[in-house]
Amino acid sequence: MKIKTAKLLPKIDVSYSNGGIYLQRVRCGKSNCKCARGETHTAYYYFARVNGKLRKTYVRKADLEELSELVDEAKFNRDRRRTVLKEANESVRETRRYLRENKDELEKQKHEFLSQLIRDATQPLIENKAK
Ligand SMILES: [Zn+2]
């Protein structure tokens, strides 16, 4: 991320993590503009939820490209996080299912493994004692 994008931030104290840019028909309010005669024009706004409330911020044409990149990047990261989390949850579910379905076999293997460990650990002692 480029440093100069930081200049965009002060106007609204929200991260770009949950917002989107939308084109809206507007009236600018200038009395000499065509929109005063009913011909609305379009402008870009950044919409984001802040504490549950929708906030709308005008986006200057000059900032549009840069802001779009930030918003796209945030959306990409958000989607990626969601995917990773979904995969992790699925993996946990699969592991739980496996453990549940193979409980007896796993108990048996654990028991065999521990028995073998004990046999291996005590073997030399028994042999030494025998001598
Ligand atoms: Zn206007």
C-alpha cells in the first residue's frame, strides 16, 4: 500500500474493510447547475457501516481510482479470510468426525503404542537384571 493513500483517510474514520463505492444520481445544490433544473448528474460515494449505521462519503473523481483499489483489496482480503476460516472449520469438523468414528481403533492403537513404549523402556532393565 502506498503512503500517499493515507491522505484519503482523515475525512472518514472508518477502515475500508467493509465498504463499497457506488454511483448515485445527485443534485449538487448549485443554483446555476443543470441539476437545479431537474437534470441530475452522477457522483461516486463510498458507503460503509460504522457502528451499524450506514455512512456515505463523497468520493472526488481524483480519488476514485486509488480508493477503488483500496476497497477492492479490502474485499479480496475479506473474502480470503472468510475462505481460510471456512476451510479451517471444515478441517476441524473432519478431524472431529474422524476421531469420533475411529475412537475404538485409535484407543487400541494408543494402547498398543504405549505398551510397546513400556516394553522398550523396560527391556534393558530386565535383561541387565537377568545377567
Ligand atoms: Zn449540479
